[in-house]
Amino acid sequence: MTITTAGTIDVSSYVRDLGIRARRVSRELAAASTAAKNAALARTAELIDANRSDIVKANRVDLEAGRQKNLTPALLDRLELTEARIDAMAEGLRQIVALPDPVGEIDALRQRPSGIRVGRMRVPIGVIAIIYESRPNVTADAAALCLKSGNAVILRGGSEAIHSNLAVAECIAGGLATAGLPADAVQVIDTTDRNAVGALVKMSDYVDVIVPRGGKGLIERISAEATVPVIKHLDGICHVYVDEHADPDKAVTVAFNAKARRYGICGAMETLLVAEPVAGRVLGELAPKYREAGIELRGCERTRALLPDIAVASEEDWRTEYLAPILSIRVVDGLDAAIDHIAIYGSGHTDAIVTESVSNANAFLARVDSSSVMVNASTQFADGFEYGLGAEIGISTNKLHVRGPVGLEGLTTQKYVVFGDGTIRP
Amino acid sequence: MTITTAGTIDVSSYVRDLGIRARRVSRELAAASTAAKNAALARTAELIDANRSDIVKANRVDLEAGRQKNLTPALLDRLELTEARIDAMAEGLRQIVALPDPVGEIDALRQRPSGIRVGRMRVPIGVIAIIYESRPNVTADAAALCLKSGNAVILRGGSEAIHSNLAVAECIAGGLATAGLPADAVQVIDTTDRNAVGALVKMSDYVDVIVPRGGKGLIERISAEATVPVIKHLDGICHVYVDEHADPDKAVTVAFNAKARRYGICGAMETLLVAEPVAGRVLGELAPKYREAGIELRGCERTRALLPDIAVASEEDWRTEYLAPILSIRVVDGLDAAIDHIAIYGSGHTDAIVTESVSNANAFLARVDSSSVMVNASTQFADGFEYGLGAEIGISTNKLHVRGPVGLEGLTTQKYVVFGDGTIRP
């Protein structure tokens, strides 16, 4: 890792220089052995362990500055690197060491009538820029996922975490050096100048993809400005549809978990759709459970006919990702109405049906256009670890390239490989 | 298919209306059965056969207008729909009927410790816009590939082919009607107003991806303006590198075919790189063959030491996609120098090595970052039919989503599917 002091030169030349360096080493990284990449990550984990007092000290500087800037307690909490979080950071790196290396994998070589054999090889994307907020552990996670998948990475953390991020970056630099990998494989932007982001997202010659990690404001700002492709995560307005053929017990279990397990994550259900024939029984059981969990209910007129004491859900409610203990409920005629509601108000993130009907399950799977579509399972499962990706850099609501949780494979692409023996095309 | 006359309303509302219609039917198409899609395509092929005199008549109107506008003979040739080309158009549709439907395929369902099963289902992208020039057969090909892959499509052909395109579109409309598929599945922009393209490429609410098919000028103009993702094909500056461990006979065979079979296609070799130790022998055999085929040679100083009567290759030559009977030749020290040359001057399209060395072949495969990388095979193989895709809508030089020849699979994406049995996340 190269930490250049940006103070003396203008920000766009500085960022451009990082891009040139990243592009320069990207070919070397693409051909780096799994052993070298793993050695770098394992050594980084050791250094994070060994240098924890320095990391904590740097983090205290950020925390103190944050308090002076009156950051909210929630932000200060996200910023803090406790001993447990430092352990988790090192452990996360070791888990990435244990994951299979996707680079170089060839899916299948088909023999063609011309005599050539054709397949697709998984290869790194090239140069990835990660733009993130507050949590300093992202510095280690994101660098590790990019490195393991053979990409050069440029990291731009939040200004409030700059000292913590640079302390973690020192450990990564040590890991790279041990493994004989180029220092520029992982570069951290060390200026807090906001123009650095503006320059970064337009450098399509040097950056292949941008992954923003943070709130909706950050992601919208970056998407609006970027000329480089963005793997983005927008809203998670997730639905559970309880079909008329649902098993009521499964419906209650899934619908409760989808909201109440954790309401602040993107896979949390925001709207519950219930088929009219089963609405009385299912909502009758669910309503007291939600209330007991402190969840405010808002409903359509048909819902309020069953639960008269709840508030009216407005048009705005159907379009809202609450990320809060609030749930909107709509009673619908059946499958078609539910799918229509999701098409109009959903965000293409994660939607589930609860049903015992095979044909309704299949129709829901075929017709709901979301990054994850579930049958009889809680939307809270929308997560890279739960899906077996090992680790995730985020969840994509894009349609192209990668949808849903993004693991190592999402940070790679495929190229065709063709083998002949002096073979020519007639 | 809906053919709306745009004359009376402003172009951007007209195009927006097409987008709204396409988006509206895209869900129905995504769930359409393979049988229905095939029936529509088969009937379209029949109608193209049956209505060939109408198609030829419409084509004559375009040809006459083209002659009056002094189109070049090459353009008039591309525009012409001969009987043989009409046969080929119908046959192309029947071939797409015979291809497997990628939609709905689930790659593998893995059982997770939580009890859920997780896999990825192949699904249509949604709404695709194809912008193309002159060749009216693209109307049938592109519509068929988009329909078979379950996408709604908006077609914008060249103004010089408008009558031919609309005549083909009538046949597609008949095919859709027979199969009971929505008319708006395939819409042809019937205005020749150039602002239609500007509006189309910015409609990210209604169009998911743009596929331009045509010259570099068209593609660059669209890429510069588009806010919708573009599957683009830029330069094909393809290289063959003859390694010092090459079998000289294979080298001569491959390097000759890569240029001389057809020099006007994107997979044609533009620069030949030869390792110094074998340059004398290989170029000594190749030069007279190229000359006999009417191919002009331009070389670096080391090449000219071997072939003194050829012109000097300038810096500009290394960066040029000739698409003409011209070849630039460079003698290099070996593998590393060849890979460096390709990284600097190549366009990431198709590059080949000729070698008997397994380790040099592997290094070339790992380190050359192109959409197709070949060993001992001619770059002319870079083609969807040759790769076994059945048909292609173009060749992508993008890194994300799809690289190389784009067939039905490239017009789809994947979403996660999750199956539980009332399963909740702990």
C-alpha cells in the first residue's frame, strides 16, 4: 500500500496517480498465485492482532474528533474499534484465506466441430474502488475480498475514520510486503477532500467498477456522478406475501421473523401482503406478536376492518424502507394482486411467498423480478454468509453483472479461452 | 408489435410511451412459456417466407431512396434484401427456435446449514433496446434473440432501411399474435427523427440495457450519451503472438488465417508479434504468402532488418484497427514483451499465442486481459456460432456482465432463489 500525502498537489492529479498505479499493478495481481494472496491476508491478520494497541490509539483520535464534531452516538458506535471488533476483523481475514480462489477457474471446455475447445475462465475485473462510510473494519474486509479475487483496490473511507483506516492500512501494507505482492495493490486515499470522490468515480480509464458502501445518500450521489459502472445497493423494500394456500403456522413464523428479528437490515420485511381468504386468521395471530415486539402496524382499509385500532397506511408507506419498527400491511385478492403490488412498490431486493401451492410458488418465482425471491423462508436470509458465499462486499440491486449478495465471484468476470492445435477457421 | 405514427407528437413522449409499453409487457414475457415464444418465432419465419414479395417491394423503396441520397455501393449492398438473404432471415429464426431456452434454468441448489436451499435462476434482463444501422435482417435476428430470452425489445434501425424494417416487423407482429404474446413485446421505432435515439438511451426507468450494432461512430455516440448500461463492441485490435517455443508450421498457418481469411471482421489480426529467435524463419515463410494475398506489411525496425522492402510501422499503426489488407508486424524479445505490447496497444477483444510451451501458454492466458484469449488457434474464431452459442447479437468488449460473443445467455441475468419450509433466520 502506498500512502501518499495529498496536501501539496491538487486532488484530481493525486487520485489520477492512484488510478495509474492501480492499473499498472492490476496485471501482476491477476496472475498472482493463490498462495501469495493468502500469505498476504494471513500476515495482515497477524499484524492486526499484534498492532492492536496502535489501532486502538488511532481509533481514539477519530473518536475524540468525532465527539468534538458532535457525531451522533450511533455514528460514534459504528466508528469505534473495540477489542472484540479488532478480533472480528482479523478473524474475517482468516475466513477469506480459507475461501476458494475463484481466479483461473474454467467452467467447462466444450469441443467444437471446428476442432477448437472453448470455455470461460474466471478472471479479476481489474481495478475496484470502494467508497465507504464510518466503519473502519470495511478497510480490512474490502481490501481482503478485492485482493483474494485478484483485483487492485482503491479505498476511500469516511473522513471521520481516517486515522483508524490508515492504521489498518499499515497492517495490510505489511501483509503485501511479506507476500512479495506490489504495495499499490491496496491504496488508501488519505485526503479527506470530498473532491477525491468526484474524481475517482469518473476515472473510467483506471477504475473498472465502483462499490459504494453506506447510506442511500452516498449511493445516490455516486450513481448520479459516476461514469464508471457502479455495483449499487439501493432500497430494500422487501415483501412477504402470505398466499391463500399458505400453511398459517409457517406464515406466522416467517412473517414475524422477517420483520422482528432485526428491522434495521436491508433484508427486513417492510410490507406484509396477505391473501384475503386467510387474512383474518393470519393477522389475528400476528398482530399481538408484532405489538408485543414493539412494532407499529399500518394497514389498508381491508386490514383495518380486521385490526380496527391500527393507523392507515398511505401511498407513501408502500414506498418506504422504514428500517424501523414499523410495518405496513395490505390485504390483497390473491397472487396476481400481490405480484402487481411488488412490481409497483418493491425495490427488486428480496421478496418471499408463503404457500403450499407448487404452482403459486413457481408463478411467484418466475414473475417477481427481485435479486432474491424466496419460498417459505424469511427475507432476513438475504445475506452472503447465509447463501454460502463466505463473505460479502455488499448486496447488489443492479440487474446486470451481479445481483443480490456480492462475494468473491461478483468481483470477477469471465473471458473466453480457446484451445487449438494450429487450428484455423475455414 | 405496435407501430405508432410519431408524426403528430413530440419524439421524446413517443419514445417514452414505447418504454412504458415495453416495461408493462416485460413481466408477462418473463413468464412466457418456451412453447409460446417458439411458436411466435416459427410463425414469423413462415410469414417472412410467405410475404417475401411485400418485403422485397418495401426494400426497393429504401434502395431507390438510398440511390437518390447517393449512398455508397457498399451501403446499398448491405441494405439490399435479396431472395437469399430473406431465406437466411427465416432460417435464422428457425435456428433460434431450436436453441434451448435459458430462462428459468437454476444452476444448482445448495443446502445451507440453516435449512434453506439456495440457487440462482436465469431470468430475462427486462427491456432491451437495439440500435442498428442499414442491415434490415437485424430486425428479425435481434427481435428473435430478445424474445427467446424473454425480454421486451425496442428496435431502432437506420432511417435508410425504414420501409424494409417495418415490412419485417409486420411479420413479427403476426408471429406474436399467433402465439398469443403481447404485441408490445417487439416495438419498432417508426420515426427517422435522430432525437429518438437520444431519448431512448436516457430512459433508465424503462430500458435496462442498450445494444448498439454498427460502426464505431454509432457506438461511441451512444456510449457518450447513455445513462442506461450499454453492451458495447469497440475496437478489435487483435494480436497473434508467435512465441519462441512455437511450432513454426502452426505459427504460419494460424498467423496467415488470422489475417487473410477475412480482414474486414472484428476478429481479424491487426498486429503480428514474433519472438526474436523464430522471427527469421516464420516471417520468411509468411511474408510471401501475405504478399500473394495482397496484404500490405508494415514493420518495426527489427522486422525491417528481415524484410527490408516493407514500410515502417508507426506508433499509430499499433493502435489501428485496419479492417483492411494491411498488417503491422513487430519482433519482440519474448513473452513478456508481447504481453506488454498487447496491454498497451490492444483493445481487449481477441488475442492468441502460438506456442508448444505449456507454461508460456498458461502465462499468456492468465495475463492477457481480453474477451477471448486463444492458444494455437486463429483469432478469426471469435464468433458466437463458432463458440457454440447458436446465435449472437454482437461481441462485447465490456468487462462487466458479458464479455465476448453475446448469445441468449448474455441477454439474461441471474437472481437468487431460496427455498425453505417455514424457515426463519435465527
